[in-house]
Amino acid sequence: MALFALVDCNNFYASCERVFQPELRGKPVVVLSNNDGCVIARSNEAKALGIPMGEAWHLCRERGPTEGVIVRSSNYTLYGDMSARVMKILADFTPDLEVYSIDEAFLGMQGFEHRLAQHAAELRRTVLQWTGIPVSVGIAPTKTLAKVANRFAKKDPALEGVCILTEAAAIDARLAGMEMTDLWGVARRLADRLAVLGIRTPLDLKRADPRLIRERFSVVLERTVHELRGVSCLALEDVTPDRKSIMASRSFGQPVYTRPEMEEAVSTYTARAAEKMRRQQLVTAQLVVFIHTNRFRPQDAPYNATQAVTLAVATADTGKLITAALRALDAIWRPGYRYKKAGVMFLDLHPARGVQAGLFEAPDTPAAQARMRAIDSLNRHFGRDTVTYGATGTRRAWKLRREFASPRYTTAWDELLVCG
């Protein structure tokens, strides 16, 4: 029988903040989205106060002084580095690892059948000791059931962070006690459609006719039925599939009115996306630039525009990509609007090796590739934007609003933790 473990970091963003700020432990902590817009992460104490996920921060701002809520702006540089450290530790506990998201990973448990509980407990202790991040572990015969087990490992303190579901009776009892929307991949609209057929809990779905589910819904939901029955239909993805697109996009910290500011933003996003792309050893043959106003301000004149540019030869050279992005911006820029957001997307991605030359254009030269590697290396070592293009600007008045940002403790020399 196959066995899968799902390891999930508890309240990951809030936990990352607490690692370097122990005074936050035991207190309600919330982390805000880009531009400090809405709540995207909560500690257990904040959940107990009834602060909902996705709540606009300006609607619950008064809870800070009255209920002791501590707020932090999102710090993705810190969260990404802490995630990489956790995943590296998990790789020592299994030969089969699939990084599912920034705070979740599936592990193959074959070979550990006779000491699952001890292995999972040791994993939790090691991750907590080496990183300060608490994790929950759910183990079951399928990935869907491992998700179920992880949910109970996190919710039930008596389980001490580890839930193992291998017995049929225990699995049925857990499924009967869940809402349909608690199941992996089932949203409210799908749950409502299932309820019409009398399927109101995951246990009902497990007992449903798979052929009927496929006819009425989809083959994906049919696989879920089989997974709930203990038949593994979703294998571990040992190799990350090639990306179909790469995007860099942010809302502005303050509205953009002028062409130079918009050029700075588009150039900056292009450079960020190009850096991501080079890390995956890819090149792009098409990019798309989009800009739009704030749809939540009906008093402002609306404008949304998108422009694609096809390159003669696929490239990963930031300079060439910025030139193409500004050409796209030139086609869609309209003065007189209050712009809220812009973004750049790379499409038609290919492996960097073996790029096809054009009739009049050549692939990136060895010198250009070496230049990009040098820039990326310097920025990794000394911090983002240590070396950048002039088109990205220096003042960047449009950049994200991060009023409550914590330091990047693990990746910036001038923001290292200072004790004493």
C-alpha cells in the first residue's frame, strides 16, 4: 500500500514573523497582503478573535489598540527563504518529496510503515528545532486522505501534530465529521451541486458511484472518489513541470499618473520576471504588458489595456526584454488616467539551451549570458537591486506600501537580527 505524508507549516507567515520576534508568541498576529490591503494570514490567537481571512485591514484596524492585534506587512523574501530551509530539512526524511506550495509538501512514506508515528514526530521536532517553524503531519494511503489527516493533525491538540489514517473505520469517522468544502479541491459552488444529489459530506462522496460523478461532474472529481476509497490516483511529482508562463505584477502604493513612473514600474517588473525565468533556465519568445485603473473607484475614469509583443528570437536578456516591454507600453499608454496596477507576463517559454536563431536575429551570446549570470549572482549575494538597469529608476514612488514591514532577517546583511 502506498503511503503519503502531507507536511504543512502552521500559520506559516505569522510563524516566520515569530521566529525572529519572540515577543509576538502567544499574541494575535495578522499578516497583510500587498499594499497592506487585507488579511492573508492569522495566528491562532487572531483566529480566536474572529478576524476573518481576506478582511480589509481598514475595517479591522481598530482592533490593534483595543484587542492587542499585532500587524505585519507581507515579507515574501523572508517567507521564501524560510520555506526553502524547511523543504531542505524535509528532504532528509524521505527520498520522495514534492514541494506543493510555499508551506506544504508531500512526502513518500514507503519504507517507514513500521515506525510512522516516530518518524513523523522526529520530523516535527527537527523542523521546529532547526527553523522555529511548527508543522503538522498527516499520513494516509492517498494524497487526498493525507490532506484530510493533516487537517485533523492541525485542529486536534490531542494528536500532538500528527494524524495517521490507515484504518477504514478511522477514515470513515473523519470523513463523516467534515464539511464538504473542507475537502481538497471542493469549493462552495461544487458542494452545492453535490448537495442536490444528497452528497453532503466527504463520506457521502466516498460512497457515491464513480461513474455517476464522472458523468455529472468531471474526471477530476471521480479521482477524488477513488482517492477517498484509498486508491491512489495522484502520484508524487518528483520533477517540477516546466512553467507555461511567468508573471510579475503589483498594485502601486500610490496612483501613477505620469509616463516616466509607469516606465519605471514596467521595467522593474520585467527585470523581476526575467530573473525568475533565468532561475528556471528558460527563455521567452513573447511578453505581454498590461495596465489598468482601480475598478473599486467608480468615480475615476476606467481604463484597462493589454499589449503583446512577439520576439524574433527567444531570450532571457533583461535589456532586450525591457526594450520590448516599453515598446508594448508605448502602444497602450494613455495620459490622464489614475493607474492602479501594471504587470508583465512572459509566454511561449522554452529551455534556454538550443534556442532557434532567426533570419536576422541571433540567440543570446555567451557574453550576454555571462552578464546576466553576474547580475543575478550579485543580487543574490548582496540583495535585490544591488545591480539593476537605469530604466527601473531609483526613487520608485509607486512601490508597494509596506507600513508594517519586518526586516529580511536571513537575506540582507543590513537587516540581520541584532541581540542585546
